[in-house]
Amino acid sequence: MSERLDKRISKILFAVSGAIVLYWLVKGLIWLYGWFISLPAYSAGWWGSLGHFCLNNLSIIIVIYLIICLQVAGLAEFRFRKNFLKAFLLGIVLTPPGMLIAWGRK
């Protein structure tokens, strides 16, 4: 009986957390679409605006990059039997796709 209750509670929590993440993704995509619409026509100002956006959100970009490096390091640990910390640091330096390509050829 408690196993059924645990499964129901976990399914409910999973559905609620999935709905929250989906809501965030939709709101983020709507915001991104609005930001792209507000950009000037494709010119040097467009690239300046894109660079300004990246500088304003540099901390978010760095955190996302580190999370991707952590995920790829975990993949390298399980798939190629490499050291996690070594894979993480190598992923930061070489970028995750480059690291996986280098290790995949050996």
C-alpha cells in the first residue's frame, strides 16, 4: 500500500515539476522571440546588440556552460571510463564536444 502511495506522490511531483519547467521554457522562448523582434535590421548594430546581450547575461552563460561540462564529464566517466574531475576540467578547456571527439577516437 505504501509503495502505491509513494508512486502516486512521485508521479504528482514529477508532473508538477514538469509543468513548471515547461512554463519557464515557454516564457523564456516568448521573451527571446520578443527580444529578436526588437532588434534592428541585420547590420553592425545587430551584432552589437547581440554582444551587449551576452555581456549583460555573462553569468548565466557561464553557469549554463559549466552545467553542460558537468553533464559531458559524467557521460565520459560512464561511457569511456575516464576520471570525472579530469573530464570536467578537460571539458572546460577543450569544450565538451571537442573532448568527446578526442576521447571517442582512441
